[in-house]
Amino acid sequence: MIQTISRTIKESIRYWWLFLLTGLILIAVGIWILSSPVQAYVSLSMLFAASILVIGIIEAIFAITARKSLDGWGWTLASGLLDIVIGAYLLSYPLLTITVLPIILGFWLLFRGISAIGFAFDMKSYRAANWGWLLALGILIIIFGLMVLAVPAFGVLNIILWTSLSFITAGFFRVVLAFRLKKLDRPA
């Protein structure tokens, strides 16, 4: 098991910059949502769908590229393919997306939070310093996902606020993870 985790982390180290790229995309989307609240809800469905699609493509590329050296690469590929399908579907049906956005977004954030927690424990197994911060960010993503699911009746502003904070938190998780992976690549 330790060898499997070690191979997973070693392959992730090699492609640390993909985590950085997706983190920066998530942070940028979160900031845009906060800065344009009037337009955000209408535009959020398309932007959300496109972001999920792009993140899914990047994650699938990572899984396929790393398949020979990454144990469990199929799970990473499945996650990326699921994001591609969800993103493409949401882009195809914008009116439906606006209607069900809080539910889709909440469950997507829960899935991403669980994935983030898994990565945090992988980092712990690799004896990475301060892995607990990654775990805390993963838990925070889940909390934001639950809040998005719990408060849609309070109105569009809650959706915009929680969505923005969730994207920013998920983005910071990926940026922190990227730099931790990059640091692991250099001998101490």
C-alpha cells in the first residue's frame, strides 16, 4: 500500500504544475463571481459548466499521461471523465443548468472535497510536512458544498457567495498542493 501511495505521489510531483493551473483557474472563477454578483447567477451556469469541463480535461490528460507509473490512475481518469460529461451536459442545457445549479454545484463540491481529503492523506503517507492544512482545506470544500446545498432557498446572493468561496478554497487547495508537490521534488 505504501508503495502504491509512493508511486501516486511521485507521479503527481512530476505534474505539479497541472494542480497549480487548475487551482489558479478555480481562484479566478471565484473572484469573478464575487466581483460581478448581478451578472454572476445568469453567467454562472455557463462559467461553471466550462470550468468543470476544462478541469475534467486536464485531470483526464494527467491520468492518461501518468498511467504507466501511477497506481490507481483509473480513478483519476474516471474523475476527469465524470467532470467532462457533467461540464458538457451543463453547457448543452443552460436553462436547466440555471434551475438546478445549486444542487449540481453542491454535489460537485462534495465530490471535490472528498477527493481533496484523499490527496491530503496521500501526502501524510508520504510524510509531507503540514499535510493537515491540505486536509483542512478539503474539509472546508465539503462544508462549502453542504452550505450551497442547504441555503439555495435564501436566494441568489447566498449561491453567489458560497460558490465564490468554494471555488477560491478549492483553488487554494490545489495551489498549496502544487507547491508542496514541487517542494517534494527537490531533495531536502
